Amino acid sequence: MRVLGLDVGRRRIGVALSDPTGTIAQSLTVLPRTGRRSVLAEVARLVERYGVERIVIGLPRRLDGS
């Protein structure tokens, strides 16, 4: 089962993709935050292209954990 990980920032969204077993993930691409529709369309394209079954969105935190 492939998992797509999203690390959402103010200006960019980091995207990682797991291996087919869902065990190990590595960086795939970085998406600019140009608008909700364009970002969702790109995520949908990645889901279709790689057969993603789950999406995980990171919890934004500061370096001090707050």
C-alpha cells in the first residue's frame, strides 16, 4: 500500500512517497502553494500516477515543539 506524505508550509508543500509496502518513504517533489485548486489537482494527479491508497499530512510545529 503506497502512502503519500504532505508537509504543508506557508509557501511550499513537501511531498514524500512510500515504497509499495508502505514501509519506507522518500522525498518525491515540492509543490508551490499557488492556490487550493491547483494544489489539489496536483495531489490528485500524484495519487492516480502512483496508486496511492493513503495520504498523511504532517502536523506543523516550530523547532521548539510548540
